[in-house]
Amino acid sequence: MRLSLLLALLLATAPNAAWAEAEPYRLDPVHTRVLFAIDHAGYSRALGTVSGSEGVLHFDPQDWRSARLEVQVPIARLDLGDAKWNAATLARNLLDGERHPSARFVSTAIEPIDDTHARVRGQLTLRDVTREVVLDVTLNALKRYPLPPFRRTAGFSATTTLSRSAFGITAWPGVIGDEVQLRIEAEAALDRSAAGTAAPSTSDTTTQGNPA
């Protein structure tokens, strides 16, 4: 009887024990950037960036499956290198940056590949529509930062490909391609005060679009 009770207790507390080892890291908005590339009428691939993302990563390098990520991406800060092009991209018929200034990504499952690579599944909400996205993630480094305040910092690279029409962004199909390639470079510093916190809320997460 005592052995059975002990086994039951261990099984009940095992997930909590694994979670406890996943420490909170706060994204550094200065050193976190999203690069996107999309076809421009077959002539070239237009390149743009979005800087200033905020969020919290719970991460244990010995147990990728216990990781959790929640990020807010300030779409309204996108930069294509030209003010008029930026304004056109943020117009209501495309990203609708005035009504939906942010996108949100929340991880749902981590599939480890090896010590430094994993596939991160999650829900991306963009323009009030939510779809599953899979990121191919590489852990570049996890070590003490060389400058004050010398906090332990994790650095990641990630890639994925989206369909803009899946998020209801269908304008200008003859000029703008449907496939959007994303590359993400991110740094996050250990911040135990961030335990239990998430990225700032936005209206984009209050209503989800219908599944495709």
C-alpha cells in the first residue's frame, strides 16, 4: 500500500517538477527581430523587418518539452525601407495595422530534435485570425552575457513559412506573393521576476478566426 501511494504521488508531481526546472527568460526587444520575405510580382523578394518584440520564455535546456513561449510582435513597427511602402503594407486591405497593431505567438508543443534543435508548434494570431505555425528553432547559445548586468542569456534562430491568405490577407494577388518566409533572431535574459507572466495582452487574442 505504501509503495502504491508513493508511486501515485510521484506520478502526480512529475509534471510540476519538470516545469519547476524551466526558468523564465524575458525577451530582449533590442536584440529580437523578425525578418520577412515575400515575392514582389516575380521580380524580387521584398524584405522587411519587425523589431521590438516582447514576451517570456520558460526554458530548461535539458528538457525542451517543458519549454513555453509567449510573444507579442508589434506589426505596426514593420520596416520595408520606404515610408510609403510601409504605409501601404499596414493599410486595412493588407495587415490593417491601425486595428491590429500586434501579432501574438503562443507555443503549444515542443518537439526536440537534438540538444540544440527543436520544432516549436504554436498558435499565431494575426489580424484577428489564429492558425497553427511550426517554427524550426536552433539554440545558438546559453551562457552568461559578457556585459553588465551579466545575466544568463539564451540566443535562438528560427524559421518558418506562412500563407498570408490563411490569415485573410488576400489583396493584390498579382503583385504580392502568398508565401511569406520568416526568419527570427531572438535573445532572452534570465529574469526570475517574469515567472508566471506573459506578453502584454492585445485585442488580437480576444477573437479567433474560423479554422481553415
